[in-house]
Amino acid sequence: MKRYFGNPELKISSAILLSLNIIFMIITIFTLKLYHDNLKKDYIKSLGAITARIWEKNPELQNEIAPLITREVTDKEAEKGKGILRQYGLTPTLENQLFPYVNKTVVKNTYSIITIFIIMAIIFLIFNYVQYVYFYKRIRRLTFAAKKVLDGEYDISISEDREGDLSKLATSFNSMRGIIRNNLYELRKEKQFLVDLLSDISHQLKTPLSSLIVYNDILLTKELSKEQSNTFLVSNKNQLYRMNWLIKSILKLARLDAKAIEFNKEDQSLNETIEDSLEALEGKASEANVEINFKESAQVIFEHDNEWLQEALINIIKNSIEHSKQDGKIDICLNENPVYRRITIEDNGEGIREEDLPNIFKRFYKARTSNNSESIGIGLALSKSIIEAHNGIIEAQSKVGEGTRFVITFLKY
């Protein structure tokens, strides 16, 4: 009941119907009053004729007739009168035609009631038609829009500027349309992602697989010395290690892009995460004769997944080591303020050309001037995905011959 009267559309409809009923009742009462007045006139007319006849026969009864007509008769008098009239055949069972004034009033009342009923029925039908045309027109708009959505047209919107259930239905339809469109977009995106992923895996594995096949054929068809065989076996081993790392990295990146990884984020020291990353790269930095300096102003606590963020930092620092000169230097700074936490990784290596800079975080992108033949361009893309999964931003600034600076920012919300 509350829901019914809380609906503006039903309230308007109910108010109109109630108004029509009141009008119908007023017209009926007015009509009945009019014919009651006519009935009184006919009643006086009939009694007047009877009174005139009695007065002509018995003038002395004149003073008794008027009080008798106007006062309420007793049951005894009424029964006595009925008995007298019954002797002349006048009973309630006689047809109305034998009572001229009563018959005329009954006919008039009957025609009036029928006329009023017909008029009100027509009004109700017109109102019902107008109301349902209004509602069905709005419903057909929703039906048409739903058909368009089924046909793949999603740029259609239902606008309702009035309150009520139809407006709520239109709002729900618009929301549903947006959800379906976004879901289909995501499905197409995921499909394209799988196509690109398979293409990337195929492309990246093509070279090492070709090398393995060639080396294996040589080992099987040629008579080689033990030293030559060992050389090919070592090459095969390196290619297998590279393929293993490549497949693992691609799968990690794919899981990140598909949001299929649940990060175990905890409030922990960002300083320790950076230090653990540097410890993992200590041997590589020593081998490349690159000095790494970590500057920290204070302990920074940040909600993050230690292992995954380590991997992101390792890839970035490793990139800096690989592109640094002999006796190069990498400076890592960590600072915090009321707005953000920021990690800066800066090297004095070969730098990146301006036209390559916007693309370095793309998968498998490799600058044409890169001197690292082992690089396949997946580490920075993986780092970017991990950092963004931690609501962070990574930027790169570089000048050829001067070095590269990576800035990782985690905004505070």
C-alpha cells in the first residue's frame, strides 16, 4: 500500500479517477434532486385535483384536507386507505402506466441515470485510453531501445524527466546498457589481449627455438670434438634459461594485465624492500663495476606487496645497470611528504633518445640504439604494471649521453 501511494504516476491516476467519481456522484445527486422536485410538483398536482373534487362535494371538509395531506399518516389510516383503494383495483402490483405521475418520474429518472452512466463511461474510456497510450508509448520506447541494444547499438539512451517506476526502469535500463557495453568492450579487449599475448610469445620464442634446433641438428649430424660439443650444449642451456625466464615474465605480465593476481599488501618498510632489491642485484652490479648509492631520509611505511614491488624495482635497477658505463653510478633516493612517497632511481649511463622515451614501458619495445643484445623489452613493462597495481605512477626522464632518471610516485589518498 505504501509503495502504491508512493508512486507519483499511480497517485496522479488515482486522483483523476477519484475526481471523476466525485463528479459522477455530484451529477447524479443533482439530477435526482431535480426529479424529486418534479415529483413533489406532480404529487401536489395529483393531491390538488383530489382535494378540489372533495371540496366540491363536501365544502365543510376543506379545513380537514390540508392538514391530512401534509402530516404523516398513521399505520392504521394507511391500511384503511389501502383497503378502500384496493376495492377499485389500485394496488402496488399494478403497472406504472396506471400511475401517471409516478410513471413519468420513473421514466425520467431511468433515462437520466442511463444518460449519466453512458457519459461517465465514455469519459472513463477516454481517460483510460489517454492514460494507457501515455504509458504504452513510454514502454514502447524502452522496448525499442532494448531491441537496439540486442542489435549491438549501445549509443541509445532513455531520458525520463518525471518521477515514478517508469523513470526508475529507464534509469536501470541505461545502467544495464552501460554495463553490457562495458562488459562487451572488456571481452573484446581480453580477446585482443590473448591474441597479442600469443603473438608476443610466438615472436619472442621464435629466435631461441630456431637456435636450439640448429645447434641440436649440428650435434646430431656432425662429428664434433668434445670441446665443440660443450660449446653448443652451453649455448643450448643459455637459450633454454632465456626461454624459461621469458615465458615466466610474459605469464606474470599477462596475469597482471588480466588482474588475475591478488597482492598481499601490508603496511611495511619501503626502505627494507629497496634494500632487499639491491641485495638481489649486488652480484650483477659488482660484475658490471657499477656503484649503487641508496639515500634514505627516514623510515617510510607503505602498504605494499614486498615480493612483487621488489620485482618491479629489480627490473628498473637492472635496466640502469645494463645501460650504465664501466665505473658507472646509480643513485637511489627515497623520500616522503604529506602528499606522496617517492622513489628516484638515476644513472649516468647511455641515456634514451627523445623519440624512444614514450615507448620504453611498452611490452617488447627495444630502442634501436640499445647496446644490450640480450634485452627483450619486457622488464620495464612488467615494473609499470606492478607499480600501477599499487596505485603508483612511474615516469622516465633521460638525455642521451647523460643518463636516465626513473621517478616512482605513490600518492597519499
